[in-house]
Amino acid sequence: MAKKIPARARRALSVLTAGVLAAAGVVSLAGTAEAAGTLGDAAAAKGRYFGTAVAANHLGEAPYASTLDAQFDSVTPENEMKWDAVEGSRNSFTFTAADQIVSHAQSKGMKVRGHTLVWHSQLPGWVGGLGATDLRAAMNNHITQVMTHYKGKIHSWDVVNEAFQDGNSGARRSSPFQDKLGDGFIEEAFRTARTVDPTAKLCYNDYNTDGRNAKSDAVYAMAKDFKQRGVPIDCVGFQSHFNSNSPVPSDYRANLQRFADLGLDVQITELDIEGSGSAQAANYTSVVNACLAVTRCTGLTVWGVTDKYSWRSSGTPLLFDGDYNKKPAYDAVLAALGGTPDGGGDDGGGDNGGGNTGSCTATYTQTATWNGGYNGEVTVKAGSSGITTWSVPVTVPSSQQVSALWNGAPTWNAGNTVMTVKPTYNGTLAAGASTSFGFTVMTNGNTSAPAVGACTAS
Ligand code: G3I
């Protein structure tokens, strides 16, 4: 059996590997992880998910993917599911970029939030040109086609986004839907959505509704009315984009709670907080604590992995800096979730790297090397519960080739370089028990280590 590599050594290996694989254009990244050392694991231990917005065009950047895979257990496509991205021309649907994110998430055992079906922004011009009858048909067709495509794959949908005005009026925002279909368009969208995917949570999502104000009061009144009349709404999303002009409100928790008291789930859907250092960390702590204090707050999503790709990049509002180093805000969030910083496993980003999901871990070691090749071994270890099967993705640099594999069955995803390994005889492991699989690689001039991703168990 392979000797477990100390966490510090694994982190160093992962950082080294990140650079080498990025240069080689390899998507996945090496690593391992253990429970409660990552945002996703720590949140899961509290019965929540911890997600991030993801942009498909960054998935090929190795440290981006490794940080995502290691730390988060839910993703929201940042732009790829929006109306202009999927239905630029009427009834002609393109899901390529969104599918890329959903496939990536599924292969890593992450959940997906759907964002967003009906929104005034990122709306192709043809929608605004329709008359009321056509617009109603187009809206319902859009909801139907998109939700059908992703049926069963989305845990929560932002069915309608940002339909209320800012300011003190509490009025609806002008949009083609509001202006031509009237107030009833939101109810109609939710009713259509429910018929298409009855298992997805249906959410109304907005910003500047995080504390109690005229806008959140108006959303509250709508949600209450929907619940009373049986309009199928399941949750309200609170975007939670904060900065000095729009700080975390003092009544944040109380505001979440009043929506929860209507019998709705609440979700923090687009969290980012401009700033740095301990002040930013403290604000993140207060947001996490608010969610944890509200039983029906089912999860949090930050609006991006790294500051450098944030829509507010100059405000450095996220948990990882532009080099994927963990910020004080990261440590604060992990601590607030009850996680353990550097809990013994690689956990992606900055001082680390790697992937995991919770109930098993995968630990890589090189067991032999010679001119032109090496043997690698992956130790699969069950967590605190027994498991009956496991799955570990392994990627070797594209110039290398896996020539043999033992004690595991591979599914090849790209040539002989990207494989998902599952057990042959060795799937059942008692709590804390281990097994291992091994492989031989021909280096073809590139001696970089392989990327060993998250272990998924069931
Ligand atoms: O993809 C094009 C590219 O081809 C073109 O060259 C480039 C030139 O500007 O634009 C690119 O599209 C941009 C797109 O992001 C992808 O990067 C758009 O211009 C830009 O407007 C768009 O911004 C997005 C914004 O929504 C649009 O409203 C942000 O990434 C995204 O983070 C942001 O997310 C919204 C949520 O959906 C709703 N809540 C608020 C939140 C922040 O604004």
C-alpha cells in the first residue's frame, strides 16, 4: 500500500503540478482532500451547499479548475444559461457552454443552480420586439425548452430574476415581460416551470433585498401572496453583492428568517463582498453565520472563484486572490462553517491544490520511476462511513500515455490520458478502510505528475 504523503508535501506537489499542467494545457489538477478541510465539505457537515459561479471559458485553466473542484460542491453558470446565451434566435437553442459546466459539475459530484430563465437583462433583441401574445408564448417556450434540457440536473432554478425596481417604491421593474404581460408574468413563469421539472426548487432571485427595505418588502409581499394562493414558489435567492455603498445589513439574518417563515427556502445566491483583510473576512463571517442561523437557508454561492475574474474585480470581492491564494475571507468562511483549515488534505487553491468530495479520499504517490516511465498508485480511503463503490478521475499530461492499470477499471475520456477509475473487486470499504489501484505511464519526455481528482463514493 502507498505511504500517505504528508499534507505539506502534497500541497507543494500540487502547486508544482498546477504550473506544469497549466503549461501543458491540461485541465485537471492533482490532489487529495479530507472532510471539513474545504468549503463544500464544511458546509455539507452543516447541511448546506457551498457553491460558486463558474465561467465555461475558464475551466481549461488548471488552477481555476482545481480550486473549483477542491472547494465547492455546487456551481452556477455565470452567464451560460442566460437567455442570450441559449436562445439568441427564437426557438433555436444552443447549450454548448452551459452543458460544459453541467458536465464538469456532474463529473465532480457537484450540484448545479440554474441561472436564470426570465430576466430583463442579457435578453436578445428579438424578445423585446414581440407583441404580448407572442411574448407569452416565447417566455413559456423558453422556460420549457431550457428546463427540459436540464431536467433532473438542476437543484434550484432562478425562474425570475430582478423583477423589482431599486429605490423606495417597491414597484416592478420595467421590462418587456412586465410592460406587455403585466404583474402576472412572474406567476405564469413559476407555474410553467413547475410543470416542466417538478423536482427542481423554483426561486425568485434579486439584489438589494438582503435587508429589510421597500424592495425586499415588495418581494416578501409577492412571495407571501404566492404561498397563500398556491403559486409554486420554493425559495427566494438573495444575491448579496456587498461593498461600502451597500454593506451587509444589520438585519440580514432577520430578513432571511422572515422569508423562511413563509415556508420558503432561502439561498445566498451571488455573494461577493468588496474589500480585503480582516474587515472583508468579518463581513463574510457575518453572512455565513446568518445563513447558518436560519434553518431554511439551504446554501451559499459566491459569485466567482477568483478575484481576477469577478465582475467587480477591482474590488477584490472573492475568497481567492488572482493567483488562487486563499484570502483571510476564505479562512473566515471555512471557520464559520466549522471547517478545519489545513485539515490534513489538499484542498485546492494557493497553499494547496486538489480535489475531493467527502466520503472517500484519493491519495497519489509515485511508486517507481525509470527512464521513459513511472508507476503511480492511488490509495482510496473511505471516510467516516463505509462505502460500496468509488470513482477517481486521473489525468496525465497530454504527451504521456497510460500503458497499464491494475486493481481498477478505467473509463477513458480522452485518448490514454484522461480516465475515470472505478473498482474491480475492491469497491466495498468499511469506514476508514483503504484500497489502492496502480498504473504505468510512458512519459514521452514529460515527467510531470498526473492529476488525481476528487474521490466520489456511494
Ligand atoms: O462574451 C462576451 C465577449 O464575447 C465580448 O467580447 C465581451 C465584450 O464586452 O463581452 C462578453 O460578454 C460579457 C459577459 O459578461 C461574459 O463575460 C458581457 O459584456 C458582460 O456584460 C457580462 O457581464 C455579466 C453580467 O451579469 C451581465 O449582466 C457578468 O459576467 C455576470 O457576473 C453578471 O452577473 C449578474 C447576475 O447574472 C445577476 N445578478 C447580478 C450579477 C452581477 O452583475
